Amino acid sequence: EHLENKKVSHAIGKAIECKRVGVAVIGLEVAHAHIHLIPINSVADIDFSKPKLSFSQEELASTAEKIKSRL
């Protein structure tokens, strides 16, 4: 699983302009843990107490395709 996370992390870094891709394992909102791969430019970008960003379905689909094409 670690190798898959690394592969996806590299694809995110190529698809989205960021300094690095942060990793967080969180299970507060659900009854199981999630591994989050988050494009960040500063440590403040990985602050889960901030309001969540909102994107249209088209923006999400476009970003997913950018990442997928780099896998």
C-alpha cells in the first residue's frame, strides 16, 4: 500500500502546483481511518480545523483526470 500511496502522491504533485504532497491518516469523522494525500505549499494547508474547500463536480472530475493521466 505504501508504494501505491507514493505513486499517487507523485501524480498529484505533477498534476497540481504545490511544494509537496502531505500525508495525513485521520479517522475522526468516520468509523475508520482514511489516508489523505494533500497538495500543500505550507503547513497551514494541512490544518483540518479550517473550513473545507468547495469545488464543482466539473472541477473535481478535471483534477481527477489530471492526476489519473500522470499515474
